[in-house]
Amino acid sequence: IIFSKLRATQSPSIITAAHPGVSILIPAYNEQENIAATVESVIRTSYPRREIIVIDDGSKDNTSAEVEGVIRAYPNDQVRLVRVENGGKAKALNVGLEHAQYDLIVVLDADAVL
């Protein structure tokens, strides 16, 4: 709500300076059917400073290949893929936190669309 109010009243350069960076963590296990749509929905957001980190938690399907396709399709966006051995969502999120460059963290399920 705050962002939309600022956007309506201030120039884009002020909006960018006023918002902290956000690391969006997306843990994924066997989400080949959903992961591309999820990552693309985050890419389409207008938040000015963000990175997207997909943590593939040892998927046995083509989850990683789907993410790599999104990375190729959107080379100018900050999308990273981290692969880990299957250890569960909590472990995947902890690995994502280790890779996050921003202090503000958002966790998004791999089958969610913004």
C-alpha cells in the first residue's frame, strides 16, 4: 500500500531511492509445472530493487531446467538458481538466506503467482 501511494505522488527516482533491496526466496521441489510462471510473476512486479533466488531442493523433474529457461529469457533481471540436495523446505530456505544480498527477505512458494 505504501509503495502504491508513493508511486502516485513521487517521481520514479525518488521511489527507487526510498525502497530497500529485497531478496525473494523461492524454494522448489518438483515444481516444473509451476516454477516458470511463479518466477515470471515476480519479474513482472514493479518493485525497483529486488533479486530472485530459486532454491531447487533436489528436484527429480525438470524444475532447474525451467528456471534456467526463465534466466535465459530475462537476462537483465536478477534471477539466480541454487541447487541443493533434497533436505526439505527449511534447509532450502537457509541456503537461500546464505545467498541473499539484501536484508529484507520475502519467501514465496514455488506454486504461487503474484
